[in-house]
Amino acid sequence: MANSKLRVTLTGSHIGCTDKQRGTLRALGLRRRGKAREHEPTAVVLGMIDKVKHLVQIEETE
């Protein structure tokens, strides 16, 4: 997992989410459903993904 990245895709809608969850999605760079961003698997990013895991799909890439 040294050079791997996480591809995070927004699969759910932010409608009905709390303001904190919306802020987390924005911090991850996810603004529209179906859009994806790649992130390094740091502790901060993994914590943010855990807070919105019901709205995102995670894939490991190289």
C-alpha cells in the first residue's frame, strides 16, 4: 500500500445530510454524484471517508 491511492466516488446524494457531512464531502472534493477523486490513504482521509461511508464507494488503485 506504499504507492497505492484510494479512488473515492460519490454514489449517494448530499440532500438530507448534516452540514458536517456536506463539509466532509466538499473537503474530499466530491461535489456531484458519480464524480471521483483520488487521495493518499492517510489517517485524516480515512477518517473523513469513514464519516461519509454510506455515501461513497472506495476502490484501491495503484
